[in-house]
Amino acid sequence: MAVKTIHSEQSGRVLTVRFDNPPRNFMTTGMVDELSALVRGLEGDDSVGAVVFTGAPDEVFITHFDVEEILASTEGVGGALSATLAGGALKTLGALERIPGARSGVIDRTPAAGLMALRDIHDLFLRMNRLDKVFIAAINGLALGGGCELALACDLRLMAEGDHRIGLPEVTIGIIPGAGGSQRMTRALGPSRALELMLEGTILRPQEALEVGLVHRVLASERLLEEAGEVAERMARRSPAAVAALKRAVYDGASRSLEDGLHIERAQLLAVASTDVARRAMTAYAEQVRAISDAAPWQDDSLIEPWQQGTAVKMTD
């Protein structure tokens, strides 16, 4: 039986969910599956009005999505794909998934399983955006890549003070964000600022994240969960119908359809992740991670430096 990577507890109308995947607290497809089941279970559950997400380890929210899983998802693709072909492949897989039994009987035993994981993450975050609950990210530490993307998918973001980092540095290992980051950061910060941060692979400290608008509030570490709980209690008192309507107005009505943007992102990620350059860079990064001691790696810069500096792999063909 797989070890659970999320733990939840309910107090009143507030559900607190902790991410717990030692030793590095990576997001994985298993964690996404658990989160998806939890969020689906909230549909129609009137006992919960707000959800707080936080990391179980000290000073780690979610480090990032497991790069080795991304690398594995490109195995068997058969060479670099164009974005057009990648997009077509994703649409075909989506159609196949609607056939009863295809997911467990065919797709999950092929390289397509990794590609479908992208859809699963997008579907999870879209479900959060449509629910009549308020999702609050209590970012207690490191939140890169998928960790930052999950925070961006939340309605409110609070971050602890300290030498923590948050950002989308995927470009430094030859890929782009794949869990909605390119779309949600752009919607949060505007195209110009978001593109600069993603092209630079910038990793922000809490106060910097506050200044650009990536997080809503920065708090002392010892106050983070208490404040998040207080905010959640206020949000849980809102009318669920009003919350749902307001979220629809903001997420669906304020810009181009999010689904369209996410399809573009999926196709571009699949295309760029299948190139030799990206696969070499991801392999090099995964090897660097394996070489890091398992003893509280988030307490030093060893896991952050590869994202800031990139790997030794040349990024141009």
C-alpha cells in the first residue's frame, strides 16, 4: 500500500492539508492523485468552506515536482516533437481517456501515462478554481516549480518570513512550467513581469514575492498557520454561492479561457521536454539531486543552486 503524502484535519469549516513526502517533499503523480481525490470529495461537502495547504516539514511547502517523473514521461516519445504534434497527441489521449477502462487498461501502461499526468494536474487545479471553497496556500518554506504552481492555483497566498524561496525556474533545466505556471503567473503579475521572471528563472525571497504580487502577505513563521487559520475562518463564513460566482468571474471572465491557455502550455511543455537538450539537462539535474545528502537538504542551498545556475548542459543546440 502506498504511503500517504498528504494529511488533513478539519476544525469547524476549515480543512488544513499538509504535504508530507520525505525526504525532499517533492510533488509526485501519487500526491496529485491524493489531492485530486480530496478535492473531488469536497464537491457538495457543505461542512468545509475553506482549505489551507501547507508543508509538513519545517521550511518546505513543496520543493518542486519530481524532475525524474517528468524525465520518465518523455521516454518512448520517439524524438523531439513540434508543439502542433504534441498538442494533437494530447487531444488524442484525452479522447482515448473517455473510453471506459482505457486509462487503466492501456494508457497507464504506456509512455502516455506521464503525458496524462499533465492533464490530471490541470484538471485538479481547475477543479479548485471552480469549487465554492476558498483555497489558501500557507507557504511555510521552499516552493519551486510545482510547489509555486500549486500556490498560484490557490485563491490566497500567505508566506512565512525567512530565507525561503518561491518561483518558476524550469527554464534553467531546459523546460517550461507544466502545472499551469505560465498561465497563472501571467494572470497574477501581468505578461511582462511574469515572462521576465520565468525567462530569468528567478527565485524570489518572501519580501520580493510580496513586492511583485506573487504572494498576498508575508508573516513571521510562528504566525503563519495561525493567520492562515484566521483568514480561512473568515472565508469559510462567506456564502458558498457567492464564492463560486466570484471565482468564476475572476478566473473565467477576466481573460482568455484558462483551458485554452493550459492546452497551449501542455503542448509547449511536451514539445520542449522531448528535445535532447532538455532531456540532458533534466538528467543532469536529477543526478545532482540524487547526490545530495538526504539529511534535511532544504536547510542549505544545495538544492536551490542548480535551479539558480542551471546545469552544466548547454541549453542551445
